[in-house]
Amino acid sequence: MPESHMQGSRPGPVVPPSKTHGHGRTCDLPGCETELSVYNPSARCWQHAELTFPVYRGKRLHPKTA
Ligand SMILES: [Zn+2]
């Protein structure tokens, strides 16, 4: 296959790195020393972060939290 028919990345500016949120942060919850991922925007670890559920079509899946 001729190379001109291939699609792919081309030389150019280097893609900026993903946004990160700092190294060495730990979970905000007292007693939890889980180190947060630099990709975790929350102040808590995944286990203790407040889960947010997407609202589909306006229906509330969890009425108690409304
Ligand atoms: Zn935690």
C-alpha cells in the first residue's frame, strides 16, 4: 500500500502532557493515607471520593440525593 494512503500521526509540535494535579498528595480523609493519582482531580482517593452519577435524560436515579 502506498504510504500516501495511510493516515497517521505526522511530525509536528509535541502534544502537551496530560494535566496532572501534583505528586505526593494523599487522601483528604483522616486516617487514609492512600496516595492520590496525579490524574485524580479529587482531594480524596478513588475509594473515598464522592461518587457522582450522571443524570440520564433528567431521570434521577437516586432520589434521596436530589
Ligand atoms: Zn481515601
